[in-house]
Amino acid sequence: MNRHRRHAIATVFIAACAISTGAQAQNGSKSAPWPTKPVRLVVGFPGGSSPDLTARAFAEPLSKALGQPVIVENKVGAAGNIAADAVAKATDDHTIGLMINGNMTIAKLLNPKLSYDPLKDLQPVSLLGVSPLVLTAPAQAPGTTAAEFLAAARAGGDTWNYGTPGVGTVGHIGMELLKSRARIAAVHVPYAGYPQVATAMISGDLQLSLLPPALAAAQIRAGKLKAIGITASVRSALVPEIPSLSEAGVRDLNLEIWNAVAAPRSMPAPVVARLSAVFSEIARSTDMRQKMFQQGWTVQGTSAEGLANRVKADTALLGSIIAQQNIKLD
């Protein structure tokens, strides 16, 4: 073998090794440098909120799995969209976000001028937890069954009011979906958050609302509110004592709130795949299942594809109601 041929073979071998090493790094193998610094987990809601509690529950096991600190950063405002925009625009490959339904589905449908596009600018990582909503009313509300209550709501027409945490939230769009399915005409009254909605119902200012199970159950068990049914076709382990609205004859009302992890579109696909696997493994651990259940969530821990499918389905469902009811942000 002549000198030139040996040199050519050596050059090809070195290049192949470089490609292999780069591929290992991108795939997040044991020899990979990623993550090379702390990972930011951005949350669009304040400390103590449900998304914040979920993010902090995952931060420690995620840090152990990745070998770098995981810093939860609260960027509050615009129903989580300020944080979602920050994640969408991040280019450091070390920023991810803890999102709720609206940030990844209907945000752009409600506001065409939104500074990010959930479907184009965010990559799904994993769906962490889901929960139905509970149709709730004041303790003194009419009817002893869901069917009787809904009949009273239909008779009340637009003299009845329902509360939500704001225009465009899943509680709002979900109630409009319920109105179309149950043929009721209650008028929307937005509040600062779910706790304020519950307080308004207890005082009699509102006749109904869709509340998260963790909040609703406490007030229902205290005798301050009445449970009508959950927005699902079957009962939920989170509140097994509350019937589904399907049992009252309300069909095609499978609505859940959920939280999930998303990454910027610019993040390399192998890194996203690694994150998806890690989040899924953590979510399905016995310890995390218990923590999430206590926070009011049924654990999912899906693949990135699983979350992408959920985003697509919810965008279609909620988007149809937005278009039908001509819902817009003020």
C-alpha cells in the first residue's frame, strides 16, 4: 500500500470518528456533553400554582437524570403565553417549558397576532398529567341530579352566569362547549383565577362553573358547593364519587385540562428525544404518580408523538368552538 493510499484511508477514518462522536453527543449518550450547563424549566404562572408545583416536583429527579441543575423560572403573564413565547424563542438548547393546554393549542386561534405559533415554534416533549373539569354549582342550586340541574339551567337562559379564570382559558372554551352540548345559555363572567370563581359561586354570584377537581372536591366535601358532573365519558379516579356528565345525557364532552413539557423548535431532535424519554420515565415512577395524584393529575408521561397527537386533537376540538361561538380576546 503506497503512502498516498494510507493517508487517504487515515483521513476517512478520522472523519468517520468525528461524525460518530458528534452523533453520540447529539443523541445524549453517556459521553455526550449535553447538557453542558443548568437547564431552565420556564413556567408561565406564579409560585404555588398548579403548573409551578408540577415543575418543581419534576425539577429534582430531572436534575439527577441529566447531571445538571434544573432551575424553575416563573415568567408570569398573559395566561402563560409570555413564558411560552420565551421558550419558543430560546436558542441556547437548555431552555424548556412547562405548558398548559391553551399555550400549545388555542393561543394562536384566539389571538392571530400572538408572537409565537404553538404548532410551528414549539416541539412537544411529553404530556405529563391530565384531569377532567368538574361542573360545579352553589350548594343550594336546584335539582338533585345532573339532569334536573341542566334542565333548570336551560330554563334560566341568559339570566344564569358562569365564571372562569378568563377569556380564552380552557375553563371558558370548555363551558362554551358544554353550552352547545347541553343547550344552555349561561353568560360568561371572567375572574382573576379559579379560587375567585369558587368564592363567587359560594356567595351566589354565579350559578355554575367548570373547576379543577382538586379545588372543587375540597369545597364540595365542605358542603359549600355542589358537584354536577365531570367533563368525561367515564368517572375519574381523582373524584370517583362524582358522576360523568355523560351519565346525565351530555354526549361528546371529553374535555380535560393538562400540563406538558415543550421545547423550542430550534432544539436538536436527539436532545428532545432524550428529554422525552427522561420525563416519561420520571412521570411513571411510583413516587411521581403519587405526587401528581395529590396535585390533582392523572399521570400520562407520553412520548413526544403522544403529546403531538393530543395537541392536534384538542386544537381541532376547541378550535371548532372558538369559531362557532366567535370567541376573541378583548
